[in-house]
Amino acid sequence: MSTTPPPALIAPSILSADFARLAEEAARVEGHADWLHVDVMDNHFVPNLTLGLPVVEALLRVSPVPIDCHLMIDDPDRWAPSYAEAGAQSVTFHVEAASDPQALARTLRAAGARAGMALKPGTPWAPYEDLLPELDMVLVMTVEPGFGGQSFMADQLPKVRAVRESVRAAGGEVWVQVDGGVSVTTIEQCAEAGADVFVAGSAVYGAEDAAAAIGHLRALAAEHRHR
Ligand code: DX5
Ligand code: ZN
């Protein structure tokens, strides 16, 4: 069974934005970005600390762009539902950190969010394939989570292909997201491998013209997608 692919979605990561001006930085990508990707880090699951629920709630009040929360935190079973309840359109937890991924994905959906599940570079897809019906998105990390501006790991592309193949076989509407080192030099490979949602931090917020950078990324992704 085949389904119509969604258009390529571009999700600038606020991690590379100016944290003293989050409202302006969200507005800077209005009308261009599909999602604003917000990296929540707790200094336990990853060796970095960014922001948490109060800041996400504040951003939700002002952001003209729907919010995609990427939770790099321990115990998402306990913490992730609040981000969905607060109004994030998509909430992604790391499967390595979750004690009951199935129950968590169901809770996120029940709270009105799209449920996403992330895989670190060292985490294989096959053991989690059965969770597909519970998910709206699978995030394949293309760097070790924790920091922006790292080099793209092309050795993760086979995993993107494997997830895409599972989605195709299941015939569902699950999106495949890539995050880490996505730029004009790497996005084509991601698109060819079957990604739908492209997170870009430094490639967008590090650019002088963020809107133009998004447009360039989107055009390259659209050109190289074939599903
Ligand atoms: C890294 C974060 C990414 C990060 C990507 O752990 O999950 O979202 O912001 O930044 P770039 O695009 O600069 O690699
Ligand atoms: Zn991220």
C-alpha cells in the first residue's frame, strides 16, 4: 500500500538562535519554517542544559510557527506529556530514555500532540519497528545529541532508509525526521534516503538571511525526494 508523501518540512532549531531574543527569533522564520524545533536538554540524558517547560510555554504564547519539541531528557514518561498539554504540535522523546514508549506515545497523542520517537546514532531501528502504529514521527539523529553545529553523520543514512522502508511497508503516515548537521551540502542525501522533516539549526539561524536559507534547503529537499 502506498501513500502520498507529505511535502518536505523544514524545522529550524532554536538552539542556534539568540536565546535572549526568542520571540524575535521565532518571528524571523515566520512564513518560511513549517515548525520551530525546540531542543530540551536536561544535562543528564545529554551533557548539556538548555531550557524546559516554562520557556516552552512562553514560546508557545508568542511563536507564529507550530512548535516541535525534541526532548533530550531522562524519564520522558514523566515529563513529556506536559509539553503536549502545553500545546506543542509535536513532542519527540528518546526511546533509550523511556521506560514504556508505547504508553508514552499514546499519552502524547491523547494530549493532542503528534508523537515522535528519536533514535541516537548508536540505537538501531529494528527493535522498535513494532511501535510504528503508535507513532507520528521517527527522528533519526544524524549527530550525537547535545550540541548544534556538529558534523553530519552520513553513516546514519541506512537507518533513515530502514525507517522509511518500514513506514512504506506499513502504509501509514509516519514522518521521518533528520536532525544534526543538516545543511545545503547534506540535505539532498537525507531527502534521497527518505526523510520528510529536516531540522536545521546553524544552517538557518547561522545564516544572515534565515528565510532565504530555509528556501534553499526546501528546494534542495524537494528536488531530491522520490518515494
Ligand atoms: C542537537 C539538536 C539539534 C541541533 C541541530 O542535539 O538536537 O536539533 O540544534 O543543530 P545543527 O543543525 O547546527 O546541527
Ligand atoms: Zn533537535
